[in-house]
Amino acid sequence: MYVAVKGGERAIDNAHAWLAEERRGDTSIAELSIEQIREQLSLAVNRVMAEGSLYDPDLAALAIKQSRGDLIEAIFLIRAYRTTLPRFGSSEPVKTEEMACDRRISATFKDAPGGQVLGPTFDYTHRLLDFKLAAESDPQADAETAKPRREPTPHIMEFLNTEGLIQTEIACEDTPPDLTREPMELPSNRALRLQSLARGDEGFVLGMAYSTQRGYARNHAFVGELRIGAVPVEMEIAELGFAIEIGEMTLTECETVNQFQGSKTEPPQFTRGYGLVFGQSERKAISVALVDRALRWKELGESDSGAAAQDEEFVLSHCDNIQATGFLEHIKLPHYVDFQSELELVRKLRREAAETYPMQEAAE
Amino acid sequence: MQVQALEGAFANAPIENAVAFRAAMNALARPGQIEKISGAKPPAPLSVAAGSLILMLCDSETPVSLSGPFETAVIRDWIIFHTGAQIVTPDKAVFAIGTWQSLAPLSQFAIGTAQYPDRSATLIVECDELKPQGATLTGPGIKDAAQLSLPETQSFQDNAKLFPLGLDFFFTTGTQVAALPRTTKVDH
Amino acid sequence: MTDYNFAYLDEQTKRMIRRAILKGLAIPGYQVPFASREMPMPYGWGTGGVQVSAATLTPDDTLKVIDQGADDTTNAVSIRKFFEVTAGVTTTENTTEASVIQTRHRIPEAELRDDQILVYQVPIPEPLRFLEPRETETRKMHALEEYGLMHVKLYEDISQHGAIATSYAYPVKVEGRYVMDPSPIPKFDNPKLEMSAIQLFGAGREQRIYALPPYTKVESLDFEDYPFEATKADHACDMCGAENSYLDEVIMDDQGSRMFVCSDTDFCAGRQQAGHLGALAAVNAEDAA
């Protein structure tokens, strides 16, 4: 006897209840607090803020808790929340040369004004599991740290620029388009590309960047400068007629130096790639800079080698993990109507083939 | 700014916008069909219908041009205050408001591009009256044929020839709205 | 009650979507770009349709949501619940009672009236996408009305298989101008695209809205010697006996025996209530007795 599947609503409610139970796990283990996530899983929080395009560590921590640590799910929660927020206005462009740097390194110069500041990095840790952490030992003694530089730290690339050795970026007064308020139009422009990459999936952008290092649109990059630290955010208040500081945010900025052969119209000089990302997200910032540089081939008069990382439409259409995961996972939804039409068609084609070539089939 | 410019918005914007949209959509999807649209109380001589369309459709992303008797400081302030739209010259307008005479020549408005035919202006034409008689309309949205009191026919015939480019029209009077998209074929 | 705005979206967003819908109706079959928002449900799960419905609904509407023709599939239930909570609209499973119907993959069997609106969820709005993946190229092809590639594809099907091997999302030409993807409805539904109701198509992830005004001319692409054919399983519904409805094939037991039943659950239930019984309905009745 056939009974149509009913009770979708009850199934959904039950699934949600079960999910909540699984999220909490063993109730004899203490529950995670938002503060714990924010303070102790801060790099996950940073990634959720960067790809969620919302600078709010507490909300990012809440999203991580709610999503059971599935960061793409957490990013989705943040994005869906973000769209409902009213816009009060736009900030002034942040001045990263005024950053209070926690970390600032250059691979292109041994030293530079402002110095090399290693900061809190995994770079030279030996990747040995630290079983002391498993024992929940007492907190370590405070690290001996210099106070972050409060005075402006000049960008290292500008030292090359005084010699004319690196291509000058033209300052632009135009308000950049907002990817979240206007449909993506292709071909795009650099402001939109950088915006898209900054909120793009870390893994996707990393893979694209890596491919440029391995010869797909090869463009050997040096990290001219990588800096991480807090910058003030200012906003002009129309009623006041001037900008006031409304807060501070931690950013990671990377500028790469890439060699450039020169063209018919330009003498040989270095060129740049750029990445700017919320929070401490240096893998992401470097990746963005490499992909940015690869995507600039047309503007810099280079040839199209057909590499994926040079293909603006390919990169921008596929770097967003919320779009990607939604469409990928939607194939879980029922498609039986379409499948039925395919079934009919394949049966029909096979029937017709059998009628057309009956001898062949008999011979086989 | 006169007080008049600050008044006359929808009392319950989410609901009135939705109801006004359905009237506008029905009008545009069924050229010639006259729909009721109201809620706005705009400064004269702007009709309730035109005012309601403006509140429902315009914002800071849609530059508006005004012409003829509607090119007044009060109407300008009313639109800017309630919608945030910029008041611009006809060539930059996404929406244009006027009488049939004051909107001429139609060639001053954007008709879209081959790749983006949607980047065209929509004209809100204030009329003395709207009646289901006059020119004969055929095309998408019309079962057999419809009749509408149009100010003339030639301009609409020329506009239809531009398809898929072209202008789209709303006609308003009092609390009534009718529409004529670029797809409609107009005959005497 | 809800802390969100009526129908979830803010007024500015709805205004932007409404403008896109009007442009879509003015240029039937043309895909209007719109700044699709991130919705509280995943891309690919109907965010385009949901945004179009949210911009369309008024408190007086009665909403029906179907997925694969059925009102009780989980995603249909989920979307219906979303609008019950955020817009407070009445919902129904009855096609004739509904003023707005949001659908995924089907057009209801009952003929729609001119006071109804059908909103489609669209995954890939570009009919040329699988022949040319680049938006920059397909946009040019639409601008130049260059649809040769599509005809070549259909013709290659014929030379290889002896028939056009597209059974759903079967491309149509609208008013002799734009080639349009009718969304993944089975081609059985294509002839119904010419109807009295307004049809709106929303593709959230791909940021496109398009539309068909009532009575718009919609032709399924074909060749003179290989005319379009709206096909379905060659059976009658085993529950209601309908011979002209689109059927789901249901596997009944471990031996793989099958039965066929209407995909439009409301249509099928209505017929059964009116006393129409299919081959297996009689057996069911006996079981019950």
C-alpha cells in the first residue's frame, strides 16, 4: 500500500531538536562560553569575521558555538544576520600606515624604519603537540612584549617608490562599489575584486594563490610587507561636518612585490599585489595579494596564459563559500520530478535504439 | 523646506509599499488595465497615484527628473525627503515625472543598452483622466486586445520598435494607474 | 511575533527587488541583474524565489509553496513556515485558494487564473550556461540574439540519440526574442508557460530576476522535423486515475515493482475526494476496510 510521505514539519522540528542536543554534546562537560571562544579560538573568530564581512568578535564567537565549529556554517550565520542590519553610513578609508603594529615583517629588506616585529606568529614554532595544554595547566607567564608602536609605521613599498622602482598606485577618490548591495558585474574592477577576495573562502583563495606559485600564471612574489595591528576607524558625521573616531579594528595587510619585465610603454619596474583582511588572517592576506596580482595581467599589459588565477570571472564566481556550499548542498533536496523526466527519456531512447539496431543487439 | 514637504508619506510603509507594488505590477503586467493605487499624500499638483508610485519605487539608487508643473521646490523637497532620490536632468533619470507635453522629447531619456536593456528610464505620465477606450493595445500581458486613453500613438509605436530597448510608461491620475511597457503594440 | 520587518526583507531591499520585477515584466525573458541578499536559508534552496515572494506578498495574500509539485516536501514546509512567521500570511495547500504560489520544479496541474502569481525558484537562470560558462560571453549572445549554439546542441542530440535529449529545464523562446530557462520544470510543463497568471522567476545566488506577463508567447525550441513533445510516463495515476497529469514513479517493494502517482499532491487529493479512483486506490480502500 502506498502512503505519501507526510509530516515534513514534524520531521524538521525533530531534526532541529536533535541538532541542538548534538551541539551541546555530553552535558557532564562544562559548556563553552562565548568569551572562551572569542579569547581562545581567536583565529577561527577572525576567519568568521573576515568571510562573514562583519567585524564583531562576540557575534562571530556565538556563530562558531551555534554551528558546532563548522566555520562555513558560522560565516553563513553572520552573513544572514549582516544583511538585516541598517546602514548608517560609510567610514573614511582606514589609514594602515597609522596601524599600531603587533606584527610587521618584510621579506625584501633585512631591516627598515619601524623595524621587523615578529609578533604572535606560528612561523617558528615546532609543530609538536603540546601535551601540557591537554593537562589544562596554569596560564603561562606573560610574554615579554614591547608595546605596539603607536607612531605611524611607513609602508616599506614606499621606499621603493621614491626610486621609481615600483609601479605607483593611483589614488582614487571614487566610492568603491559595494558587492553586498549591487549585483556583480563582469568584467569587474580591482576594488570589487579585492572586496570579493577579502570575503572569499580562505581555502579557495589559498589554492588559487598556490597555483600561481607553481607556474599557472607564474608571478614570483616577495612579501614586501605583512603587517597586523589595530587601526582607528573614522566616520564623517554629516551633522558635525567632520570625521570622528568610532572605534578600532584589527586588520592584516599584505603587499607583495612582483617582478615585471616592462612593456612597450613602461620601463622595467616592480609591481604589487595587495590583500587586506579583517583580524589576524595572514595566510588569507598573502593569498589575496597573490591572486590580486595574477588578476592584474590585463592592466599591466601581460599575456593571458589561460591560468585559472588570471581568470577574473572564474575566480570571482567561485570564491564565495556561502554561494558554493549552498548550491553544492542543494543537490540533497528532492529532484525526483527532474529525475523522472530523465528516466522516461533514457527508456525512450533505449527503446528506439533497440528498434533501430535489433540485429546488432542479437549479434552481441 | 516647507512643512508640506515633510508630510504625506505612507502611514504603514511595509504594508502600503506592498499593496502599491501589486497595483503597479498588475498594471504593467496587463497593459491597459486601470488599477487603484493610493496611500501617499503628495503636494499638488502631484497625484496620489504618482506620489504612491514614487514612494514605493524611488530611493537613493534611483535618480528622478521632474518636468512641467511638477518642477517645483515643494515637490522636489518632498521626493528628496521621503525617498532620498537625487533630482537630476532627464538623461540621467531612472524615473521621470511630468505631463505628456513636458516629458517631450522622449529621446532625452535612457533606453538601455543591448547588453543591459533594463538600464532604461520609466516615465510617470500625469494625465487628466484614464479610460479604457481609445488606442488599441496588443502584446504580452493582453489576452486579445485592450483599450486605453493614450495621449497619442506614434511615440509608443516608435518606442516599441526599439524592443528590447525602450522606455516603459506609467499613466496616473487621481488614485488610478495604468501602464504601457515597451512590448505593447499600439494602434489607432 | 517577529522582530524582523514585514516579509523579513527591509523596505530598501524590497524596493530594489520590485524594480527588478517590473523591468522583468517589461522585457519578458530578459534576466534582470539584482543585488540578491543573503537569506537565512542557503543559496540553492530557493533564496531567489523567497526574495521575489517577500517583495510580492501583501498581508491579504494566501500563499502556497510546492517543491516537486508537493506541498509536504521538507523544503516547501520550511519556506511556507518562514512566511507564516515573517509575513503572517495565510497559507494553503489548495491551488485554487492561493493568490501567490512559490514553486520549485513544477507548474500546478490546475489552470492558474489571472488573479494568481506563480513564483519560480531558479538554480541557473542562464539557458546558455552549460554551452558557454562565461557570463561575459552569454550576455553578448543574448544582446546579439545569437542562439545558434543552442540549436547546434539540440541538433547534435538528434543526430546522436534520434531525439532532443533535454527532458527538464527545456529552453524556450519568449515573444520571439529572448531564449529563457523555464527553471528545471519537466518539459511536460512547458506548454503551461503560456498562462493567465503573472510568472516571476528568482535566482538568488546568480542574482537574476526574470518574468513572463500573462499570455506572453512562449515557444519551446524545436525543429520542424523534430517538433517539441511534452512527455510524461505512459500511465494513468494509480491513486486518482488521472491520465493527463505529470507522474512520479514510486518503487513499492524489494522486488522493484512500481506504481505511478501524480506529482501534484493537491490535484491528486482533489480528484480522489471527487470520487476518481486509480487502479491501486481500490486496493487501498480494500486494505482499509
